[in-house]
Amino acid sequence: MSIGFRLAWRNLWRRKRRTWLTVGAMVFSNILLVFMISLQVGMYAMMISNTLRAQTAHLQVQAPGYKDDFKIRQVVPAIETLAAEIRQGLETDQVAARAGAFALASSADRSYGIQITGVEPEYEARVSSLPGQIQEGRFLGDMMAPEIVIGSTLARNLKVGVGDELTILGSGRDGSMAAAVVGIVGVFESGMPDLDRGFAEVPLGYFQDTFTMEGAGHAIAILAPSLMQVGAFQTRVEGLLPPNADLAVHDWDALLPGLKQAIQADFASAWFMYAILIVLVAFSVLNTQLMSVLERTKEFGIIMSLGVTPRRLGRLVLLETALMGFVGLLLGMALGAVLILWLHQHGFSYPGMEEMAGKFNLPSRIYPELSVVGLFVGPTIVLFSSVVAALYPALRLRWMEPVQAMRAA
Amino acid sequence: MGSWRITLRFAWRNLWRNHRRTLIMLAAIVVGTWAMIFMTALMRGMVDEMVQDGVSVLPGHVQIHHPDYRDDPTVVNRIAPPTGDLLEVLNRPEVVAWTTRVRVPAVISSERDTRGVTLIGTDPEGEQAISFVADDLVEGRFLESRHDKGVVVGRKLVERLETDLGKRVVIMSQDGENEIADRGFRIVGIFESKLDQYEEGFVFAAEGTVQELLGMGDEISEIAILGTDYRNVEDLDRMVAQAAGPEMEVLPWQELDAYLGSMLAVMDGFVFVWIVVVFLALSFGLVNTLVMAVFERVREIGLMLALGMTPKNILSQVVLESILLLAIGLAFGNLLAWASIEPLKDGIDVSVVGEGMEYFGAASVLYPALYLKDIILANVTVIVLGFLASLSPAWRASRYDPVEAITKV
């Protein structure tokens, strides 16, 4: 162990109470940061995956403009063939063709305007979580069957259940009247109010017949293996499109610009709070280290006159701070990890969260996970800014006159 | 009395014996106070704006419905227009404005496209006093009478339907006999709203016309009532509920929009937690400063005790020193917060993440809202908790044994 290190460590414990108070400030902020960042990272990941898994998926092939206007005329021609080609090209099954329209759904007692989507029963479950959330009955089977699955709130509002019939009334691609009678085979409950209230799925083939789509559809939804690979997948899909086709490939950020921006807005306000905490800790460290340097003026004077350079003394002060910061880091991370592990078991909630969580596709209790980012980012920044705060007392030593310092009272 | 003046003078002078330390601590307190108030003002501003927009868009402060209407918002669950006691209550001075509405799900079609919307049959005179539409009309006119044959729609919906002012649209909805009723309307006005979802989702027609279309006589879906203050609607709610009787459901806006309601409640909790957290981060530095201040004066304190100062004097001296420090810090902190919020009064443009803010239900301009109660909360919390935090070092100082303390090196 080098002499500098030993000196620094011993100096630190000359004033136990002061050191512990400063370390305490670090530990407090570190635990708080570990907790907040873990929660945040977990919530963002959940928001993204829950939202994307429900409907949007990672990528969609659409006619240009469809994502903004949702017009029934903005089609992808021969959509099933194209979807099959993309499936083959990407060597994945997580590709599903869809078509969508607004229509009036009527039961014997009630009528509601809903969004109807035609899906490929075989592939839809691989890109969307909806088919897995069938609460009653089953998901769609045959491509051409006059079947429909609807949201649970919609089912309640229409006063219908599995086995009942619905009349669908809308306008087809060519502007003609589209009408159909379909049997309800399943009711899903996604937990997302918009979907549960006003969303229904029918087989794609039947949809195309009813809405005179002539083999066309509106979107091919594609799920990449992970969020990281979305960019690469997008390029590959673009390469797979027929060369002269007027089609666009959108990633989830383009399809749902609100989601990423909501996260950014939340992220910015959270970091403002973290920054304040960190600055306050830095002030605390600055004060402690300045005092510790001032009260050792005499001692430092003697050491300097014995030939130790101010530079080395400065390093000593910085080393003391770093050691202190390190103790704070270890304790903060350990206690923070314990807190997160406990919450991972028992869940975290606060009053009012239930009402708010639904809006962001989150469950009403959150079970945060321990992650490298959550554990390290906060404490590392606290350690770093503590050392930066100690620069001022350390640099002051440069201007110290050994003789004067020795004579200091 | 005299002894207090001496104590105060001692505390004041002691504070400035080590002005560097005091200034650093002051800086920390100023930053902390500023952060408490500034952050709170931003969050308050955001939530206020959300709630005000939300309340002005439709609910009013209190609404009356058929008990089943909220679960099943159709023409079937309707109520009679107010008469007798209820009418008398509605015309009392506590009620700023009220209006009746027919509010049902409907489907709107132009020649080009079809959308699901909420059709609102309003009484133009009453509606203008309560909701936003009349103010945010950008083209054409608002409805003129209860039997106006036109509709007012949002700008976004006009784009979606590829229609325009003066063109005709067809509105379909379910009538009282569960049959589909439809009727052509001319678009007479276009409104804009801060939130796209309102522009897309609501269509306004005249109440009488809609009643005739749906065959509901003079019956209505809801009565919306505007009181004097949206924060305080309980009395209004109780008064109206009494007059309305048990056959009708009377609810305040917090329950009509659980998200907004819980948002406002969560904010109060959040403000308090934020203030306490910032204070805790500060408190370590504060206690540390006091401990150091006491420690370097051990001999002096011993001398004062030996000369006949009571331990109580010493205790109040140290506590007063801490309170003075906090008070100065708070004064500058408050000033800084005010100075930084004042120039932002006209709003902070956050449209970079506008669609994200819409996710939260907020508009893309933030207006910080400085509340006296938040400022008081921050200041009182800091003083009270600061007083408690300084008790321990002060207590230790007052318990020194004079002889031991004087001889301490």
C-alpha cells in the first residue's frame, strides 16, 4: 500500500463524525438515485414494450402518408404476398399483414363506432400481444371466416358475448357501402382502455372481401428480435421491397412519436431533480474538504517545508475525497440494491398511481429490476462530482506559503 | 430580553468567523431552496394547465347523468331536463353556468372517409359559458340556436375526412329504439384545440336537432355545471346531489376523469416529498457545518460556561446560528426562484416533445405556477427540520464540562 494512500485513509478518519456525515450525504443520494433510476429504466422499458407489443410492433411497411391520415385508399397492394416475401427474406415469422377501417358495429341493443383491423390469424400472435389476451372464447382461425374478436369494454357496451352476432357497417375502399354480419368468437382484455373500448379484429381475407380491398392491405407489422436491432431490420426490410413500389418503412418512433417524447420529457424533468441532488452533495463535500484543508494549514506547512510539493499535497486531498466517495458509492450501491431487491419482491406503488398507470400502459404495481445502469450511473456521477468539488481546496494548496502556513494559529 | 440580544449577536458574529464555510453552506441552501420552489412551480403549472384544459373541454365541474350512463354512454340512458328543485339550485349564485347536453357515440362520414366520434348536442347559449369550443373557433361560426342544422368539428377531423367548411357530412348514431338513425349536416364551424385528441374526437351539433334525430323528445344525456373554483367542488357537488335526488348520478370532475383527478392529488404529495428530499440532502451539510463550528470552539464554549453562561444560552446560540444561516439562505433562495420564474411567466415552449406532453395530457407550452402555499411549505419545512437537525450539535455543545473543555488542546 503506497504511503499516499495510507496517509489519505488515516486522514479521513481523524474526524470520524465529519467524514461519516459527508459519506452519509453521499449514501443518501446514492440510494435515492439507484432507486429512482432503476424505477425509471424499468418503467420506460415496460412502457415501450407493452405499447409496441399491443399493436404497433417495431416496424411497419405502409403506403406513404398512411401513418398520418389512415385513409382506406392508402394501400399496400398484394399484401399477403409481400408479407410472405419479407418473412422469407428476414427468416423470421414475426411479420404480419393487416388492413384497417372505421365502421359502425351494431348488436341487437347498441351501436358503436369502432376500428376494425383485418389480420392474418396465423401470424398476428407473433407480433402482437392481443391474441394472447383473449379472456373468453378463442382467437380467429380461418382466413375467410366471418368471425370477429372484440375488446372487453366494447363487448360490455354492446351487451354481447361469445356466440352473438354483430352487424358491421362502413365504407369500402372504392367508397361503396361495406356491410357484413359476423359472429363473435372471442373477447380480449388488453388493459389498454382505447383498445378494449373501440377495437376489433377480423380475418384479413374476410376483411378484404367486405371492404373491397382487392388483395390489398394497409400495413405489414414486423417485430425485430430486440429494440437494438430495429435500425438494422429497417434497412433489410427496405431492401426487400419491390424496387418500384411506392412504400415506406416506418420504425416505432415514427409511428408513435408521442411515446419517445413522453419518455424524453419525463427523463428531462427527472434529471433536473437528480442534478440538484448531486450539486447539493458536491457542496457538502466542498465544505468538508475545505475545512479539512484549512484546519491542517500548520501541518501542511511543515510537510511542505520538508520538501513535499504542493502538487503532491493536492493529490492527497483529492485521494481523500475519492476514498470518501468510494465508501459512499459502495454503501449507497449496496443499500440501494437491497432496496431494489426488496421492491422486486414486494412491488412499488403510491396512492393515485393506479389511475395514472393505465394511461401509460403500465401495471398499477411496479416491480423494479436490478440493472447495471440503474445501479452504477447515479453513484458514479456522485463520486465523480465529489472529486470535482474537491478540486478547489486541493488547488488552494498551490498558493500556500510554507513559512506563513507553519506560523498559522 | 437583554440576554436574547446578546445571544443573537453572538450567533451572528460566530456565523461570519469562517465566512468561506458559511458562504458555501449558504450557496447550498440557496440552490436547494431555488430547486424546491422552481421545480414545484413547473410541475404545478403543468398540472394546473392540464386540469383547466380538461375541465374546460367538457366536463364542467360537476355533472349529472343517468346512473348507468357512465358505463353505457348511449341514448338509452337519458334523463329529463331539470325542473323544480334542481332547476332552482342550478340558478343559484354558486353556479356560474350550466348547460344540458346530448352526448352519444356516433360515426361521421364524408364522401372520402369515415370516423368514430362523440356527438355532442349542445344548447349553444349554455355551452359557450362552459366549454372551450366557442372560443377556439377558427373558421365559420358556432351553432346559433337549439335547432341549428349545422355541425362544428375540429380542424384535425376536417383533415382526416378531407372535407371543409360548408361541405356536408353524414352522422350516424343509434336512436331510442335501437335503430340506426342518420342525417346529413353542413359543417358551419371549425375549432382548434390544444390537444389533437379533442379536435379529432368531438363533433358539436344543436341539441334540438340531435334530440329530433334520435327521437328522444326533450330528454338529455347530461347536465354540466360550472362552479366558481375547480379545486373546491365538494359543496357544489353536495348541493346539486341533494336537489337531483337518488335517481340521478351527480359526480365531480375528479371522479369523471380519474386520471386528472389523481394527477392533482398526486401533485400535492409529490411537492412535499420533493421538498423533504432536497432538505435531507442539505441537512447533512448543515449538521456537518454546525458540528465543525462547535468543535473548533470547544475551549471558548468551556470558558463561557466557566464565566457563568448557562447551557441553555449555549444551546440557543448554536441553534440560532443555524436558523440565521437557513433564514439568509431561504431569503436568497426565494428571491432567486422568483427572479427565475418571473421571466418565464409567458410560458416555456416545450413543443420539441409536444406529442410526448400530449401523452401526459398536457399542452406544449408550460406556464410555471408559483403558489404562496408551496412557498410557505418549502420555507416552513426548511426552518422546522433545520431547527430539529441543529438540536443535536447544539445539545452536545451545551453539555460540555467547563473544566475539561477549557483544558482541551
